[in-house]
Amino acid sequence: MTDYTTVSIPKDLADRVEETIEGTSFSSTSDLVRFLLRSIVIQHQQQGELTEAEFEEITDQLQDLGYLE
């Protein structure tokens, strides 16, 4: 069995994410967050330490999705 933990995000961000995932294969904000975090972790594990440019690219992508302001 998998244990879970809760991650809190601002309500306005959650609302924007809900709008963003409409019409996609993501059924919830949690699904999208799990996908994004897994992608980042897998990329990090495959490449080792992230370069500054890679970190900035990921940050930009998360900002575009509304996860960072």
C-alpha cells in the first residue's frame, strides 16, 4: 500500500490548475502534480545534478502552469 502526504497550494492556483486540466487526461490537480513531480525527479535521477539552466527551465514551466508565481 502506498502512503500519501498532503501538499497545500493557494486556492486561486488550484482553480487555475482545474481550468488548465479541463479536456486533458488529468482527472485532478493531484494527478497533474504527481506527473510533474515524477517527471522532475526522473529527469534529475537520469542526469544527476540539475544545471542552473535546467532549473530555470523547470521553474519557467511551473510558472507557466501556475504552480509558481
